[in-house]
Amino acid sequence: MTTSQGALVLFSGGQDSATCAAWALSRYAKVETIGFDYGQRHAVELAVRPAVLQQLRRLDPEWDRRLGEDHMIDLSLISKISDTALTSNVEIAMQANGLPNTFVPGRNLLFMTVAATVAYRRGLDVLVGGMCETDFSGYPDCRNDTMQALQNALNLGMATQTRIETPLMWIDKAATWELARELGGEALVELIRTGTHTCYLGERGMLHEWGYGCGKCPACALRARGYQVFRGSPRDAITL
Ligand code: ZN
């Protein structure tokens, strides 16, 4: 347990942020969550959020005591000021600049900044996000340098001593499953497998061994590969 006043977890309803929520609940006496509605093509992630939070409460009475308010913030302005495959109905593809067109420029900067504003109001001094350099699509706003620079900017701009914690920054998807097992055993792995949603296409019709999803989009591919490695498949012999 740390002496922190409490943590605000960026919680989307996906595998990474659910693992981050469990991580925060195992460390901080007070944990709140924040989610953003920004006109995602498929609102499935947002729809599963309350159920995942409920299940986290049921997993551990201590987590139930620690888990406080959930803040849902309307950031629909994102879909008005950017044009990406996450918010409009275009095919997911790589762009000339080497980034996939699922990249929403500055999204995580905006999320963290809004989260910092809410944390200020709620008296919370830790922001927890699932950003990851190791196993992600190369989004520049997921990098550790970006998050450290943003932490400095927020603290300068708000006269606070807020910490941005990114427990998944240096681990891959297989290790993210492993972390879930360390935090909450197979029960948490099962909660994340069946309760969370990651698929870019919003597909939730079929339960695979790694969870629900289309099985083909980049988010499903990463999640499936990570799960198979977590369950013991060699890293170079994975098929979906
Ligand atoms: Zn998918």
C-alpha cells in the first residue's frame, strides 16, 4: 500500500485497462475509474464497462471497498476534429506515415489531461493508463517519453504532484495476461477473457479461447497471440 491519496484509472472496458484497474485496486486504498465516449465506431467496449467493474467488485471484498465512482466523459468532439478508422466507417489500413489509420492523433494526451482535471477535483494523485510501448501499434502517444513529458506538463500547469503510472508500458500481451493472473488468479483471467472487449470491429458474437472478437483485426490478433503464448504456445508457432 502506498501513501497516495488515490488513483484514477483510465478504464475503457478492454483487456489492458481492466488489468490496470486490478493493478490499481491491489495497490491503492481508493480507486476511481474514468471512461470516454468519443464516437467510437462500435460502443461495445463502453457497454461492457459496468459489468466488468461489477465483476471486479465481486472478485475481492477489499477491491469492492476500494473501488469508488466511475466517471463517464463525453468526448464526442474527437470525432468532429479528427478522421480515423476508429470513429468513421473506413477500412483499417496502414498510412504513408507508418501509423495505422486507427490512430486518433493526440487521443491519449487528451484522455490524460481530462483525467488529470477530474483527478484534481476528486483529490486523486495517481493516473493509471494501459499505454504500452512493447506490443502496440506504434502509437506515439503511448510512449513512455510522451507520458513522462505529459506528467511534467500537467504538474506544471495544475501545480500538482500527480503521477502517471503505466504498469503495462514494458510488457507484451502475454505478460499482461500473466499480470492478471498474479493480481487476481484464474478468476481475474476468466473475467478479462469473457468480460472485456478489445476488437476494433465490435464483434461479440463468438467466444474464442482468448475472448470475444472478430479474430482478424489487429487488436484481436494481438490479444489472441498474447493469450496463446500465455497458455504455453511457443511465440513463433502461433496461428489464429
Ligand atoms: Zn477484431
